Amino acid sequence: MKPVGALGVRWCFLFAHVAGEWQVDLQIFFPFTNNILRYRRLASLGASVTLLSLALDPFFQMVVTYPQRPSLQGQSTITRSTRFQTANPIFQLNGTNGPRAISPDNLMTSFIGDWMMDGGADNQLSPYCPSDDCEWLPFQTLGMCSSCADISEELQFGCQYELGDWRPGQAATPQNSTLYPLIHSCGYFFNISGPYPMLATGYTTNSSSPTPYSTDALMSRLFRLQAPENPDNVRPYWNGSLRFQNVSLPIVDFVIVSSASASAAYNNQTPIAHECVLQWCVQTISASYSKGSYEEKVLKTVQNNAFTGNLNESVVNKEGETLISFFSNVTIRMEGQEFFVDNNTVLQTVMDFEEYFPIYTTVDNISSTPQVRFYGNSLDGNVSRITTMSSSVWLPPNNITKYVQDMATSLTNVIRTYPNSTELVLGSGALETYIRVQWAWLVLPFILVCFAFTFLMLTIHQSSGCSGVKTWKNSALATLLNGLTDDAKRAIGPPDELLQMRERANKITVRLDHA
């Protein structure tokens, strides 16, 4: 066999001889006792590598993130209105040569009727959201705003002659004070000492009845202040408004007075009275859609209450019909944008509310079922409409302020979805998840690799020149190489220092034989 003079092989056999010695010389751990100043920087570098390695795990976790971004599937949309105009509000009376007139809008009237009579309509917006999570930046839209105030202090109790237009069986809206004979009633009145006392809640007195429980009673009354029932004075109460004189162009300003029950009206319990107003406004809205639920939040509301001058001109013709010419458009400017409602639509919306004013809730006696009666001021005459209800949304303990606010929100949604009066507001689109590598978080691992490599190289350099370092016997080498024979061990001699091992390795010739 050919001898092998490779130094690497010699080192292998030499370490195998070392591994045959099963004693561990611990002096390898104390080579720097006499040279502590020499190895202080090297030890500090090793300690720095060890300490900085503790932060590797969070740094590696931050290298790869999974953020979301809008996909190419499109953006979400929601509707708003900047210019509201109803469809064909004007038509000709008596053919093409007759005067022009405005009829109520069917869509608006149906929603107003649901809120005035039936407890409200479900009129939620239907945004388009291509994902399950969409958001819209704050945007402005034209709509309706509401305000309500408690005016119970304006009521006074007493017994007085009054018009009695609220009594069951009245067939038409009174056109003058002589249509119905005055009746004597007891209860709570508006303007009890004035020329036009109005019974808010109470009952009629009847000398033939020993108790008032068998007479007619008024449980609640809802009427507009701009055109109250008594026509002898266009605005007999508070000049058209009590708490909202600053609202220059209201859609409707009305009063609702109600007792908790028929028994409360008969027993002279104090009713609750509110004045509420609806007006045009511009709202700043933030919207979001998540998990099948759409939510809006009104951030800001702006109205135009600076209008001065005559709003309309009213003329009563020979047939007793009131003809109104409306002159004013509604313009509201907000953040450099104009929001507009033309005068025909303004007047038509006022007429839409007229269909349901006034409203009376009455009973024939204390044990009868309440009846709700209202008049529609339609073009074919005033028609009395009666419905039987076990309860009413306008009776206590319902929150009138909250109910009117919900009605305004619903009508705002009608405006925002009305055909040919809507605009789309774009929001965030569908989101997709992608992989993002943040290379900056690899700075620490890269620095540690450089430090560790430098530490390794310096350790090798320093260890190779140490003459006083004892041999570190490792049993793992003996396990791997099976060690040398006893004759070879005796020939080589016991290991002492690292330099002696190097000298012996240079003198040894190794030959590999076949087994």
C-alpha cells in the first residue's frame, strides 16, 4: 500500500489517540489567566454576540408581514344627493290652458305616511361593497334634519268653549269658525285666554252625563304651526313657531300633544307637548360596512337659516281653495360645494306633509278603542280618513325626539336614492393579502453574522499561537475513530501541549491498509 503523507490524516489519527484518553483536562477553560488583558476584547466580542442573539427571534418575525391592499375588483359605492328634484311635480289644471299646479310626490308621501301613521318604514341604504370590509371617507349629502323641544309649559288646564273640530264624526276640515257649533270642553289648552283657544287633550262636558267618562275625549293632537286648523288667522300661534323662530325655511313645523291613555285624558293628567321641525340641511357623514352591517355617523350638520323675505304668496279663490305660489329655492354651501333644491320640489315636499296634518287620536268613551283621524289636502277636496289603532307612535312613553330624528334619517335616505338625483361616493375596494418583506429587520442578523465570523477568526488566530494550552480530550473523537492501538499510543506518548501535538503529527507517517 502507498503511504499517505497528508497532514490532515495525521491530525485525525493524532486526535484519535487523544480521544483514547478518557480524562477531561479542564485547563482548556482557563487559558487566559495570565493573559487576561490580551483576551479582554475578544471575550467582550463573544459576549456581545451572545446577548444580541437573544433578539433574533422578534427580528426574524418582523421580516415578513402580510398586509392588505385594495384589489383590482373595484371600489365600494354609496349614494348621496347634491341636487334634489322630484319627477314631474307640475301639471296643468283644467286641461292645457288651466293654471299650473303641483301634486304630492308619491314616493315621498308613502314614506311620510308610514312614519306619521304606522311607526316608520325600513328604508336602509344598500351600499355596494365587494368585500366584507369597506370604508368611505367623510362626504357631504343633502338631506333633512330634525329638532324637537318640550313645550309642555305652554299648556293650561281649564274648561272653555272651543271649536271641537277634533270630535269623532267630523267629516271635513273646518273652513271657518261657523262650520261647527262651539262646544264646552275641559282639559289642557293652548291659548286658553286668547281669541282662539285650542284643546290639546281633554273631553267634552255633557250636562246629561253624570261623569265625563261617557263623553268624547281627545287623547292626542298633532298639527302644523304654519297653517293651523283655524283659518281666521294664518298663523295664530307663536307666529308660526315657538322654539324654532330661527329656522327661516322649515319643511314642516308641528306640535304633538299626547296623553298616556284615555283614562289620563279623562282624569286631567298633564300631557306631554313637543314642538318639532324638519328642514333642509347638508350632513357630513362617515360610513363603513363590516360583516354585513352598514353604519353611518353624522359628523357635521349645516343649515341655511339666513333667508329673508316672503317665502310664498297665498290666495284663496272663490271656491275656498288656497292657492300658493312658492318663490324660494334652497341653496346650502358647504366646503366649497353647492347643494340645491328647486322651489317646485320644496313646495311639493311641504305638500307631502300636508297630506297627514292634522292628526287626532280620540275615543268615544273611556272603554272604547282609540281612533286616529287625519285629513288629506288632496286636489279633489279634503277627505277625512279614519283608522282604528290600539296604540300610536305619538303617545307616551315613546321618545318623540328620537322618533322624529329617525323619520328625518329615513327621508334623507329617500332623497339620496331618489331617481335622477343621486351621485355615487367611492370608497375602499376589496382587499387582498400579499407578502411584504421588510429588509431593514435583517440588519441585526447580518451584524451578528459578521460579529460571529470575526469572533471565530480571532479565536482561531489566538488559539493557534498559544503554547501553554493543554489538550482538550474529546470522547466523541474516540467514538468516531475507535482510537489507536496500545502500541501506537505508547510510541506517540501521552499528550501534553498543543504545540507538542503539532510536532508529533509532523513526524508521523500514516498508511491505510485494507481490512
